[in-house]
Amino acid sequence: NSLRESEIKFRTLFESSADGILVVENETMKLIYANPSICKMLGYSQIELNKMKMSDIHPKDQLEYVISKYESQVKGDIILAEDIPCLKKNGEILYVDVNATPAKIDGKECNVGFFRDITEKKKSIELLKRSEEKYKSLIENLNEGIWLIDKDNNTTFVNKKMAEMLGYTVDEMNGKSIFYFMDEAGKIISENNVEKRKINIKERHDFEFIRKDGSKLYALLETSSILDDKGHYAGSLAGVIDISKNKMLEAEKERIQNQLLQSQKMDSIGTLAGGIAHDFNNLLTIIKGYSGLAKAGIDNENPIYKDLDEVIKAADRAASLTRQMLLFSRKQSMNPINLNLNKVIENTLKMLERLIGENIKIKTNLQSDIWKIMADESRMEQIIMNLAVNAHDAMLKGGILTVKTENVTLDEEHSRSILESHSGRFVRLSIQDNGIGISNKIIARIFEPFFTTKGLGKGTGLGLSVVYGIVKQHNGWINVYSELGNGAIFKIYLPASLGNKETLIKEKTEYNDLKGHGEKILLIEDEEGIREYVTQALSLNGYKLSLAKNAKEALEIYEKEKGNFNLVISDVVLPDKPGPELVQMFMSDNPLLRVIFCSGYLDDKSQWELLQDKGYKFIQKPFDLNELLIVIKEILNVKKHE
């Protein structure tokens, strides 16, 4: 009775179990018992299952796998076989976890399997897995970096894009502190930002990371806090966008704007300097001229003679200042020739050695096949001299002055990295000292006229501004590189000329007799003082003068005299018409008419080019009587020999 009661008890448990139960005979693999739950799972009746074998309830293509799991359970190697596929009566696949227990029934070795349907669970897991893969794929393919850190600031996840931005692999970044990817300044900023995130403050800001190769990554960060179940700070999530290209474009834009502002500033100063120089040169012409005439009229033992000499010397010093102002403003006339810069340097070396003293050694490094440049030889000498003087002042205790020339070709990309530059072929002149160096603050103003760091009375502040003006007048540019205590280097870029043949410089003819012999001169000058001085001076030296203060008067006089003039002396800039335009009207009537132009400064580059193209003689104000007489004699002498 007790055995019968036990059997009924277990049968009742089996029959009422929510799990499916199958009993399989090990030897034959026959199904000898199936409870209602397994029948419902598989869609078979109990009678149908009792006629089937284990192979009938599993997919054929996975039968080998299922049997291997069954045998492992029989041997006792495993108890639970997970994710086992079963074949339902309608052909659908059902997934189950099978917990098996060995049993002896009616003297036969059997396995009692408890089947738990995990189909829905498996579907949910598959859906979750697909969802995770979808979002993982999305994160991995984002064009922005994703960076997760824990509460200790260690990296727990980065996507592939984030790792690529910094030049690492994902594995190299995982586990590392975020501070590993920053410089010292970045660490201070980041530590402050982490404290903000701990109180759940979202942030959006620019930041600089250090790449694996040491370069900087400019990034836009958007960060938010990760909180645990209790609302405590557990880490941070950051979206990172690479804005390095934008930063480069901004830097390039700023460079161009600064360059434009610098150019505009220098042009404005140049215009002002040119205007001042023009007025000064007119006044100095009168001062020098009349002082010279007065000096010529008295004995050199007369005390006034020495006084006049001092007036002329002062006027010469003032003229030197205005000449330098004109060089800066690029209004000074030039005589460009096809020039070998190396020869200019070699010819200047002895003068340089005397100028800078014995305690400074000069080293030269001149490229032997240096390209020719179209340049004014005297201007090139002045550049070298002025920069040498500047270097001397920076090396009061002695040092080394290095002068270097080289051929340089700049493409568009390379030229962008050099201030004020453009592409092309250039001769680069570098003058370097190992003196006290120059601060960035001073470099910003170093080429401004009258700006000097020397004491009162120790410099005009025009030396480097003159260099700047000469270089600009030659369509080049100049860069300064320096650090305090580490010397300075000035690099000048001058366009290479197309031709290789050097221009031969004509020797000047010396004249013993500068007096005229009654030649008729038409003088056109709007400044009354200059008209009177030139008239008096040339009349005393044998010339006959007719005077005009503007183009209108000049035309009237020319027509009245029927063009009977040996020479016309005219200011370039007249109140009512440009001098060259007026002279063209004269020369349409008399092509052999000789002309001398004079000016305090040429305010238009095209004016100087026109004078050169036409072969007109030009004399710069302020001029003294001897200069004027020589130019007149030269041009009239040429006419006699034609």
C-alpha cells in the first residue's frame, strides 16, 4: 500500500508539473512517459509520444548535438542541457532547457528529463542582442567619438572613432585615465569640469587633447553625468567632435586678418610719412639752396660762413631723415637692375667689419648659384647695413653675425605658413645674431617708424622701418624670428628675376665746367621759394629761365616762345596736371626736347615707372646746386652728341 501511495503521489506531481517531463529509456531511446505539459509544448498526445523515440522530437540537422548532450547527462558529466531545440508536431522549433535525472524503471536504465520552455526568453535575448548590436554598430559608425569614464576617471568604453581621433586602438585606451590624454593645462581644466559633473552639470566646450604622436586634437565636447540607482555620480559620458580643421581655418583667418591689419597700419603710417617728407623736402630745398648761395657769396674766413655751413649740415641731416621716411613709405625712387645679391654682400663686408667692430665676427654662407634679383644696389646695401647695425646693438658684448643667401621656391601650401608670403621663386637673405633677442611685444611694432628701444638721442627708430620699406618696394617681405636671450634672425624674401644676365652699371662722367652758356630753361614748380632759388642759382650759372607755377602757365609760356627751350625742369606733381602728362604735350611738338623731373616724393608707383620707361632724368628734393648743375650738364651734353 505504501508503494502504491508513493506512486500515486509522484504521478500526481508529474501530471500537475508546469515543466514538461519525458522519461527516455537509455538503451532504445524510446519515450516511455510524457506528462501533459510536454504534450502541450510539443503538440502531441500522450499516446503519440509513447510511440516515438527521442530522435523524433528534435530537428534532424541538430540531432547529433542533442544526442551528445543527452549522453553527457547519462554519464553524469552535466545535469542541465541548455538551449536544446525540439521539433513540434506542426514543424515549429521550440527551445528548452533540460534538467535530467537518471532513474531505474521496471529494471531498465532511464533518464527523466524536465523540460522548461525558453522560446520566449530566447526570443527576448535575441531581440536584445540584435538591439545591442544595432546600437553598437550605430555607435561604432558614428562620425563622432563616444567616451565613457567611471567615477575614478578611468576609461570604460570608447568607440572606434574616438580611438582613431587620438591615434590609439580601442584596447590601448580602455582602462587608462582621461588625464593620460591631456597636457598639464588640460588636466587642471578637466579636473574642474569633473567636479561640475559630480553635481550633474552638463557641459559643452572646446578642449585640447594630446594625440599618441604628440600633436594636438582640437575637440568639441558635450558631456553629461552617469548616476547609479541611488542617484550618486558613477561616471561620465562624452560626445567628442574633431574640430581641428575648423581651428586651422580660424587660425588661418586670424593670420590673414592680422596680416591685413598690419599692412593697413603700415600703409597708413607710410602715407603720413610720405606726406610729411614731401613738405619737408620742399622746405629743405629752399633752406639748403639759399644757404648755399649765401655761402658762395662770402669769404670763407667770415664767421657767417661757418654758421651757414652748420645750417647746411643740419638740413642734410633733416634730408636724411625724410629720405628714410620715404624709403619706409616706398615713395623713394629706385634704379633696379638685374643683380647678384652675393656680390653686393661681398662688396659690403669691409664696410660692415668697420661698422660693427672687432668683437663681432661675421660669418657668410652664400649659395654659389644664387638667382638674380631685380633690385636697386644701393637699397640692398642699406638693408644689409641697417640690419648689421641692429645686430650690433643686440651684441654689445660681442658675438657672431651670420649672413646667408639661398634660393627658395614656395608653393601655395608652404607659403600659407609664412607671414605676408605668396608662392614663387625667391632669393632669401637671412641675417642672424646671437644677441639678447627680441620679445613678441616689440616684434609686433619693430618696423614702425620712430619706434625704438634705445635711449633718448641714441637712435631715430627708422633703421628697421627703412628695411621694411625697401623690401616692400622690391615686392618682397620680411619675417622676424626671435626669443629673449636666444638672438634674432631676419629673413628677407626677394622675387627672383627671370633673366640671368647682370646689368652693367655705367660710369658717371665728370665735368670740369658746370656753367651754362645761355641755354633756355622752362622751370615749372608750384612752390614759390623753390622757383626763386632755382631761378637765382641757374641765372648766376649762365642759364636763362622762364618760370611757371602750374601747367596752364607753362603751356602759355611754351606757346608764346614757340617751344624754343633747350630744357624743361618740372615737378612731377603740379596743382592742375601731372608733370609727365604736361611734358608729353610739349614733346608731341618737339620730340627732342630734354626734360628733368624733380619731386619731394612720388606718391604713385606708376609715376616712377613712367619716368623710367621714357628715360627721363629725375632729381630728388632736397637737392643742392651742384647736383642740379651736374644733371643739367649731363642731359644737355647728351643732346650735343646725338
